[in-house]
Amino acid sequence: MTTVTALEVVGGRDIIGAPINNSRDLISAVRRGFPVQTVEFVISSGRMSLAEIDLAVIPRKTLSHRRKIGTLTSEQSDRLIRAARVLAEAEETFGSQQKAAKWLRRPTIALSGEKPIDLLDTSEGADQVEALLGRIGHGIAA
């Protein structure tokens, strides 16, 4: 099993267009604003649909506007990397992108019957999904 990082989920250094050697570099890239191609990469990789991006990261109309500008705002980049972190953790926990995708889109009793992917629009929701993934990863009943 290969460990996938949040950076890889958004396309890696090549798409971000800057060397990312540590968390400080990633913070700087988020503050500058990721290239719009990071969103396109997440969609084309099948990790999130446009509708899911619309809810958790950036509204479609705003994304269309940001495509003309070429970059996301720091807030939009922060929401994208937050979602990417959860996606990467789910892929690590379940061992594949396909199994993670299935789990993320299934209502879960441990999350009050919500789909984990639907909680990625807030930091608190993402934290709850990450905590649940941690429990699953450690074999603790979710």
C-alpha cells in the first residue's frame, strides 16, 4: 500500500508550480493561492466530482471566474487542501482510492447518518471525519 499525501491528491509539486519540501512550504503555497489546475486535477483523478467541489471547496460560478484569473484564493486553497488531507487519509485507511471513495459517499451512523464527504465543507466536519478514520485505522469500533 502506498501512502498518498494531500499534496499528491491536488497534483503535487508539478501542478502547484513550487517546491514543497515541508509543511512550511505548503502553508506558503496555500497563502499564495493554488493554481486552478489543482481543482481540475482532483476532479480528473475521480477523487471528487464537480458537485462535491462546489459544496466543499468553491462554488461553480466562482470556479469559472477563478479559471480566468488562474489561481484560487488562499481561503479556497485552504479548503481544497483540507479536503485533500481527508481524501488521502481515507485512501490510506482503506488501501485504495476506490474503497475510500465508496466509504466517503456512504451515510455513516458514526457521523449521525451523514456521508463523510458532505462534512468536508467545514473544519469541524473534516476533523470529525479524520477522527473517525483514525479510529477505523486503529481497529477501534466506529
